[in-house]
Amino acid sequence: MSTVETMQADAEQFRARYAAVREMIGRVIVGHTEIVDGVLTAMLCRGHCLLEGVPGLGKTMLVRTLSEVLDLQFSRIQFTPDLMPADILGTNMIVEEESGRRKFEFQRGPVFTQILLADEINRATPKTQSAMLETMQEGTVTAAGTRFELSQPFFVLATQNPIEQEGTYPLPEAQMDRFLFKLVVGYSSREELGTIVDRTTRGEQPAIEKIMDGDEIIRWQKLVRDVILAPHVQDYLVRLTMATHPQGAHSVPITNEYVRWGSSPRGAQTLALTAKVRALLDGRFNVSFEDLRRVFLPAMRHRVLLNFEAQAEGIEPDTVLLDILEKVPEKAD
């Protein structure tokens, strides 16, 4: 089999396995297809996801279902203002041996898992948030001078409530940047809400099967990075990222008017990786312009900081980003 045929076969197998996971999640989660796709895409890119939405929209249920479909360890942390870093990472405790001697032994915290639900992350203090996000970035925990490696794959899904801000500690922009995607969970449609009521009030428990394990996920994560990103498509990606920089070489009028700070290089890296997943799902081993446009909003909405004028006029980051997509041409002049 030639290299091209091998790549095509891998892409087809990737699509089939992805569809199997998505179908199994769909047995529990009604609608929210964009959210499910975003979560799976982030996982396959070795990234983490921030889910924003009002309570009761199924964010926690989605993560629980994902852990059931994937043969991975799962932990949940409910963030509160009194939560300390040691409550997440673990701590040294004195234990007594059979001989009667006492010694310090590190008791691992809930972060030692593979899928971690960080519920209402903006309720924890900045000190605890920093400990959590450092672990996300490094994939390690350091305690009492000892460095512990987390099991791979390691995937964090954090949730935050956008409306109840009293007693919360909003994530700083530098820490928001650690998340690959920010996904906004909206309300269900009339038909979806009817299906949710049917499923949840009749005592029916859908059968959930394990579809994918950690080794297979790591295999697909490697395949994603092998997808081809042609120079002219990469240049479009770079210009899209630079269009978020106010007064920059490729900025557009709405950026100069409403944006205070634009995307970091992590935004460009996110666009490249997540667009590769979209290409594989379309059965291609090369990224297209449309792949980039499809991942632009979730990759950038938390990386663009709006100024006071935008806030005063009620302008949202998505409004700015959609205008950028419209104004930036596919081919450079």
C-alpha cells in the first residue's frame, strides 16, 4: 500500500472511530452537536476545554458521559472559595508503618486522573486556579521537591457560570489562554427539550459502552499532527491571527475600534491543530481554508480582549471575530 493510500485509510478509520464515540455520547446528550465536536476535537489535539453556560444545560453530564464512553480514569472537582491547592494536587501525610516507624507519604489528589471535570473553576481563588492551570500546561505535579508525571492522555474540562459573578474570581486572560477551546453552551431547542424530558423522567437508562481507550486516543493524537498544512493555508491562518492585533499590519477596522489585546501565538497553534481534526473528519489529509473558518470562533473568542468602547456598546468577541473572517481574504495581496 502506498503512502497516500495509507494516509487515506488512516483518515477513514479516524472518521469511523470518531463517529462511534459521537453516536454513543448522543445516546445520553441531546443536541449540542457543536459542543460535543468541540470537546472531542480539543481532546484529540491534546488540549483542554472551557465550557461556559448557565447551570443545568448538561455540561457536567457531557463530561461524565465522555468518561463512560472512553476507557479512562475520571475525577470531578467542585471548585469553591475555600479550596486549597493541596486539595487538588495532593499533600504529604504522616503514615505509620507496621514496625511503628512514621514517615511522610504523598497522598495523590484528584488531579491524578485522565479526564478531569473542573466544575465552576471561577469560584476558586487565584492561588488554586494557578495550581490547576500549571498542571494543565505541564502535565506534571511537583510536591515537596518531587515531580510526578500525570497519566496520558490527560484532558481537563472546566466549566464556568457567566451570569452569577458574585463571589467568583474570573480567570485572567493569561490563564484563559491555556485552554485550547472556549465553548459556549446554549439553550436547547423545542424538540431537544421535549426529548430531554422524555429521557430523564421515565426512568430509562441508555446503555453506554466503552468505545476508545487511552492508547487509541494517543494514536489519533499523533495522526492529527501528521496532517498536511500547506504554506498558502498556513499564511491565511497567520493573517487571521494577526488580524486580531489592534493597529497591526493585518488588522481590520473593527479590530482597531474594539480590541484591546489580540491573540497570542497559542491561538495560531490552536487553529492549525484543530483544523487538522476537521480535515480528517472530512476524509482529507490536508487542511483547507474552510477548516480554519470552522474552528476560528472557539479557538479565538477567549483570546481576544475587548476595550471599554466594545463593552459599553455591548459588542461580543464573536461579533468581532466574524467580521475578521469576512474581511481577511484567503489569498494575500
